Amino acid sequence: MTAASEPVTIYYNPRCSKSRQTLALLRERGIEPRVVEYLKTPPDAATLTALLAVLGLEPEDVTRRGEPAYRDAGLDGPALGRRERIDRMVRHPQVIERPIVQAGERARVGRPPEAVLEIL
């Protein structure tokens, strides 16, 4: 389990079944994470950049390409640089994959929900 000194955060969408399942999985294990409803409180560019670093992923790896906002934000443009992709994801948080769980210096996308157990 995660050390008591390591806070656990879940970037969460209550309308998403995987988000709900991941939150339930954490709570079943006695972990009460800080819940960030990222559609209401989107991460800023610095937070998203840091989260990507902890995940070891690039913006494209955590982008929901099937969302209408993906095209609306112009994220389907191959000429976009990393910084511009992050800025557009911040402005259109619905394109960010969910849920993402961070525990200290480790993070995982909860797809499937059990994937987050690797970091706890």
C-alpha cells in the first residue's frame, strides 16, 4: 500500500464508469484520495506537464481522440507542438483520458481500474 506520507489523487469524472470503478477500488483498499473533478477544476499547464512526466507519457497518450472536443480544439493537427497540445488539453479538459491516479512520484491511467494498483 501507499505510504501514509504519500497523498493519492484521482483525476475523476463522475459520469465515467471507469472513474467510478477506480475510486471504489481505492476506497475498498482503505485509501481516501483527493478527488479532482477535472472537468470542473482542470489542471493548469504546469500540473498537466508534471503529471505527464510522472506517467512517463506524452500528451497524445492521454488524449481521448473520440471526443468531439478533440477536433474542436484542433488536436487532430499533426503540426502541433507538445506545449500547444498541453495548452489545448487544459482549455478542453474533456479530452484528457480518465481516470488518472497519482501517488507520490507514481501515476497510472485507470484503464482498466486495476492498473492503478501497481502504484499503491
